[in-house]
Amino acid sequence: MLHNHNISTRFCQALLACTLLLGSYAEAADKLANVTILATGGTIAGSGANSTTTVGYTAATVGVDSLIKAVPELSKVAQVKGEQVFQIASENMSNEHWLTLAKRVNVLLAQPDVDGIVITHGTDTLEETAYFLDLVVKSKKPVVLVGAMRPGTALSADGPINLYNAVLLAANPDAVGKGVMVAMADQIHSARDVTKTNTSTPDSFKTTELGLMGYFQGNKPYFYRTSTRKHTADAEFDISKLDKLPQVDIVYGYANVSPVALNALVAAGAKGIIHAGVGDGSLAASVKTALIAARKQGVMIVRSSRVGQGIVARNGEANDDELDFVASDTLNPQKARILLMLALTKTNDSKAVQKMFYTY
Ligand code: SIN
């Protein structure tokens, strides 16, 4: 009888300890931020023939649940949920994909039970999606884009650590109000200023002259700078009712260039042209004539540069006041295209568009 009593007392004590332990786990989990991972494809979801395949692999093959399962450490830093939004290589990212993604991000961030969002993405157009979201997300909550330069099957795959860092960042209160960010190779970059600089190395993403925002170290993000430009909740663009964006295309400047490509794009209905000029946005004479003609037909012209760094000077290599052109400031051609598309949803006045290029 006494023996039975001891056993049942010990059983009750063990049960109580288990209940308390489970309770404290639940309490700890309750205190973690809620981060939703939206997966769109890319190399971070890619797989190769063997562990040394770092080129020539297939992007966008692994689903979001597997990406999350591959990094069990995520459960220590956030309560993570996954959604598969697309499963594509990012060279196929379109304006329509962006509108779908941005609307989903805005719906999620409006929910009190979502503290931050991570978007897994192919690296080829990651900077473009990041900048688009930087201009249209209506929240101060963190949005972090992340990719990988090596597929998950490769030796030293960079996807798992990049994803871990991205979730750390999205879950961190210091990341609130900093605009859309990119987490790659232990570094934090602002969507506006980051660009892919190398076809294949893991340290491909750089914010060269303007400088990165910060680093990850010891399971923490450390911030050193933020962009001075307006973004997210302070931006004026509203895509909530749009299912299409104005057609804006890019023409490239080079020696011996002709206006054939430019004229074809204008004939195909472009509402805006970004000219990726040589040097400080210089225009070859024949292209300049075609750009002037296009402007007279109502096409908005933005002079950007193929150089990659520096301000394209308004009224520098062309008289923008006289020609009614816009200068791209420091935006590279692919990001200037995004800002111009959004600008054209609000105005056809080149002076107002120029103001936006100095604001965002
Ligand atoms: C892609 O952009 O989808 C492929 C390349 C990559 O993710 O690194």
C-alpha cells in the first residue's frame, strides 16, 4: 500500500514538472516574434546533381516547408509560418508577380499576429523586388528579402544561414521602420541601394559606395546606417487596386549604338523609357534624336547610367529642362524602371517625376 502511494506521488510530481516545463516552453514561444516566410523560388530553393554542383543546377524545386525544416534553429528565434507564393526562377519575375506579392505582404502586415516578413527569392532580380516592395509596402514592420548563391544541395550552401539571418532580422524590434532590407552573406543592405555584383560568388550582394546597413554577428543584427530616402509607410504609392503597371523599358548605351531598339519599344507602347547611358547618362546623337521624338509623343524619358555608381547630374550631359527629361539620381537602370512605373501611376508631369527621383 505504502509502496503504491510512493509510486503515485512520484508520478504526480513528474506530471507536474512536465506540465510546468511545457507551460514555460509555451510561454517562451509566445514571447517570440511571429514571422511569415513567403517563398517565391530561386536558388535558395534549388537543387543540383551533386554536392559540388554550384552552377548549372535547377532553381525553384524545393517547397517552403522543406526550406523551414532544413533550419530547425529558426524555432528558437521566431514563430515561423511558411507560404508558397510562387515557385519560379527570378528571371521570370514580372510586374504581375510583384503586384500579387505586394498585396499579400500588405494583407499579412496589417494583421496584429504578424511581426515581420521574410521573402525567399532568386538572386537575379532580388534587388528589383526588394525596391518595388520598399515603395509600396504600407507598414513599418520589417520585410526582409533573402536568397542564396548556391543551391541547398551544394557544399557550403549559403541558403540556410542566410534564411536564419533573415528571420533574425525580421523578428528584431530594431528592424522596425528601416524599410525593406536584404539579408545576404552576414550583411544587411537597404533595398534601394543594394545590387548583385557577381554572377556566382556568395558575397555577390553589395551596397558599394553608399554602404551597407549592418552586419549579423552572434545571432544578432547590428545596424550602422539607414537610407535617407522615403520608403514603405511614408511612400505615396498605392497598388491595392492595380492589376497592371505602366509599360516602362530600358535601352542600353554603348559604342556604335543605334536607335532601333528604342524605336521598337516606343512603337510597342512603352509609356516610359529608362536610358542606361554611358558615363554620366550621356546620349549618342542618333539615340538623343529618337528620345526627343519619343518625349514629344508623351513617353517619359529618364536618363540613368550603366556605370553603377554616382549621381546622374540633371542638366549635365543633356539639357533636361529643355528636353523635358528626368535624371535618375543614383538609381541604377533596373531600379529607375520600378520608380518610373510607380510614378506614372500618379502623374505625367516630368517635374513631379523628377521630384520623386530625388525623394525615393
Ligand atoms: C534566380 O534568380 O532565380 C536564379 C539565381 C539565384 O537565385 O541565384
